Amino acid sequence: MSWAWLLVLLVTYPWLLLADMLSDSLASWGVVIFITGAVLVVPCRRLKLWQSVLVAGCLGFLFEARRPIPDGVMAFWMMAAAIFFSTRREWLRNFPLLLRAAVACNVLGCLVWYFAAAWALPYRGTIAWINVLPELILQVLTAAFAGLIFLLPVSYVQELIMDRAGVPVAKDIV
């Protein structure tokens, strides 16, 4: 089904909205709940390459719409991750591998977001890494934990909608 990418995106949007609301409630602590990487791996397992790249681009633009980062950074990174995971579907074959890929994708996406946000700051003087490192570690640990927590419900809903839409399981590329 060629419209499966849109159905997956529509099913994924409430989870992104929930993560944004959690991020807004934790804004006083400076914590962002980043789940965009975790919601990307299941579509890469089931959709065709062009569909998963389209979903990844839309997810990247949806995430950066409310964030002070340069335009297109997250979308291009998410599309590159979708190409990577879609061409290596054997890495997403079972749930432990899927969980590992979701955590890795979420952590790397959080690092890309963090450094893009730092780049977008108006003041680009010397950075005292001793002050930035604890916040970076907090963001990365939060992204890894969010990838673990949110993967199960999000992947269940995504798999359910793809089963209902009749999307077959993609074959491994050898």
C-alpha cells in the first residue's frame, strides 16, 4: 500500500505531541524528551525505502518545528538514519535488535539535535565544556531512557496500523 507511510505518520504524531508536552513540563529542568529516533525504526523495518525516508523527513520537520535549531538538520539526519536502517533490515529482525537500534537512533538523534541547538545560539564564543558536559550527559541519558520506554507502545501501535493497512513484512536485503 503506497499510503502506509501517511498512516504511520498520523499514528506517530500523537506520541510526538505527548513527548513535546512532557518536554514543556520539564522545561524548567532543561530536559527534552526526544523520541523521534525510537519511532523511526519500526517503519524502517516494514515500509519500502522511499516510504521510510518520507516518514523520516516528516518526523524530522515535525520535531524541529518547535525547537530552536537550523532548518532541515533533524530532517536530513532522520532521512539518513532511515536509509541506513532500511538497507540493513536484518538489524531490525527481532525485538532485542529493534530495541538496540531504537536506543542508538534516539541517542544519536539527540546528539545531533543538541549540537544543532548549540550551533544556532547567537553567541558562539568559547564554550566551557565543564559547564555543558553535565547537561549533555543528562540529555543523552534521557534520550536512551525515552527510547527504551516509548519503543514498546509506539511500535505496537505502528505495527497494528501497518497490519491493518496490509503492509507486508519487508524482506531482508542481502
